[in-house]
Amino acid sequence: MILLMAQYLMNFMSLLVWKNDEDEDPGFTEKNKTVSSGLSKEEIYRLRKKHVANACILFYDPDPLQIVRAQGQYMYDELDNEYLDCINNVCHVGHCHPEVVAAASRQMAILNTNSRYLSHLNSTYSEQLTSLFPDPLDTVFFVNSGSEATELSLELCRVWNDATDFICVDSGYHGHTRSAITVSNYKFGHPRGIGQPDYIQMMELPDTYRGKYRDLETAGEKYGAEAETLVENIRNRGAKVAGFIGESALSCGGQIILPQNYLKTIYRTVREAGGLCIADEVQVGFGRCGTGMWVYETQGVVPDIVTIGKPMGNGHPIAGVVTTRKIAEKYRLNRPEYFNTYGGNPVSMAVGLAVLDVIKKEKLVEHAHQTGTVFLQELKLLQQRHDCIGDVRGIGLFLGIEFVKCRDSREPDEDTAVSVKKFMYKNKIIVSTEGRYNNIVKIKPPMKFDEANVAHFIKHFDRAISEVKS
């Protein structure tokens, strides 16, 4: 008892010391809410280069951005300069949203353990999450990342049809683990990638601007019809179709919005072959499209499996696989128990509940629709002013601007896209470039992004293009 009391006293004293340090340290303010490391930016950069694998890249290297705090749709560097964040789809409801931070902190102070113990948070979040999906998607597995979600979704397909072969989409990205890479042309097709495995068939990128089918009325069915040929390829090699995996809107592929009837055509073909259909909503889910919670809904389909992640925890590592009870039971009967140490832990569940609550209370789905509509309209006006903008596309707060050297030839213009990105950075607006030719500026900001931010972005983007092309 004496030892226990002594431990309590030590803990209490440590809190007092921390509080005093916080008050006395000139590096700590209510605005900054961070204590200076005492290291210069140059020293921090040197230490990273020395100890962190060089395969882990930095934005804007060799002049990287050092972010020390963030709030809403804004990020702040070590000099307290404010940057408008136009690319952080992970901090979905806004950086450091107070309700999400409070939920995580509160639960961390009470309990955090694995999901083999009964928890009202796990059960409540499971109920609320699955209520956002149509029947028969009523069952969830919790994991920690989109890559883990992909791994598990592929295994569900293998078990379902006792099959090995998958169909994926050109330029798609589903994660960095081995199985995820095999269905991610963005990774396996890289010059240093592993190459396309023989058990993977790949559909053409359904690009209605640059691809071979450009008629919006018919492109979806024409691109989707390729699935029939790929299913036949699988059969010709003596294998069976395990499933199809595709992003509901392709991000790394260049902010590609799927043409109507695309998924409907593919799903029909794959299911007739005995396979399952996976919708990857890791980057675009939870209302970003502005029409509903999930982008696949715009295609008029119901997947067999949905992978979710990134925005799910607003920066906290939580992800999931939503499927049917029948598919989950087939897995249970044919594989060992599924256990994930951190998947579904109480802190993650508290965070997940808080994110859903904020999305609903702040009407962020409706906000994404309203703000995204204005943003797209303003970008199309810019397109009329600048011939180097070949295409503007998007849905909700998921937008892309494609730069070309000539509108007639549609020759990609990476140099202009990258130069515009650098100009925006110098003006404290963070964007990124993507796509097969790295000529597409992509926009997927926190959902707090508003019409004032749109006006600010358009003003500087217009200037950026004018200066770059002058």
C-alpha cells in the first residue's frame, strides 16, 4: 500500500513538473501547443537523412516543409507561417478537430487494449458504421491501415471462390504490402516495381479525357466490357476469378472520375465468373464526393466488399473491411481466427465515433457538395483563360487539373504542373501532382475547406499559371 501511494504521488508530481515546464518554456503557447525541440530545421533534416530510409520521401525536398502544428484546413511551419492544405484527405474533418482530439485523449486515459475483450465502443461503432452501408453489407473487420484492409479483402475473395486470380485497374493504388502491390499498377508498374504477376489481369484506365473512349454516354460500358476478355484470359490459364478490386475514383491515377455504368458492367461479368467485387474507398470515402458517404454509390452498384481507412480516423490509424455476413462466415470456416492486435481497440473506436459525429453535426457531406461545385465552376473558368489547362474534373472535394502542351494533341505537360505546384508552395498553398505523366494537380483537402479558401486558391493558381507561362 505504501509503495502504491508513493507511485501515485510520483505521478502527481510529474504532472506538476510538466505543467510548470509548459508555463515557463517560451516555446509553448496556447496557439502553438508544441514545445520546441531545440533543433534547427537544418539539424532535423540532417538527422532524418542520416537515420530514416531514403525510400521514405519528403515533400519539396531538398527544401522540405517542417510542420509543427495544424488546425482545420491550415498547417503551420516552425516560423508559424500558415499554409492552406489542399491535399490532406486523411485529416478528413479538419486537422486536430477538438472533438476528435478530446475523444482520443479521454479514452486513452481510461483504457486501451485489444479487441478480444467486450467493449461498448467496438459494438457501438460497428453498428453505426455498418448502418451507413446498404444491405447486405452488415459485417466489419477492423484493421489499422488501408494496406491491411486490402490484404484482408483479397483473402476473403480467395477463400470465397477457392481462387487465386484478380482483375485490377491500370494506375490503381491499394497499398504497400506485398499482396496490395500485386493489384496496384501504380506500384508494380514502376520502373523499379515487381512487374505484373501472371495471376493478375489489368483493365485499361477508364480515362474519358486521354483514353480511347471519350464519349461520356458510352465510355463506361466500353471500358467495363474489357472485363469479359480478362475473365477469359484467366480461364485460359486454367485458373478461376477470385475478384475485382478498383478505387471508386482513382487518385494516384490522376483524379479519374469513373464513367457511368463502368462498375456495373465489370461487377456483372466478375460475379458471373464466381468472383467478388471490392470497392476501395480508402482515399475517397466518408462523404468526400458530396453526394453520399461512398463514391461507389454514384455508379449504382453494391460491392461485395468495401475497404475503408484514411479519413476514418482523421489521422488516427484505423481502417476496416465491410462485407456481408455470408462472406465473413465463409472465411471463418476456412481460415484460422482473425485477430489484429490493434484493430478495433477502444481508442480507435472512440475516434471513429467522434469522426462520424462531426461529419453529421457539421453537415460535411452537404458542405463538400456545395463547396466542390463552386470550386469546379471556378476551375473551369480558369480553363477558359489558360490554354495549358486541358481538363478539369472532379466530384465534391476531389478535383484534378490536367496540364497539356497542346489542347489538340493533349500532350502532357509535367513541367508546367510541377512549376505551378512550386509556385503555390512559395505562396503557402499546398498541392501535389499525380497521374501517369505527373501532369495533374490534385486537390483533396480537409472537408473544412470553404468558399473563401476556394477564392484564395483560384487567385493564386491563376497567378501561378500566368507567371509560369510568361
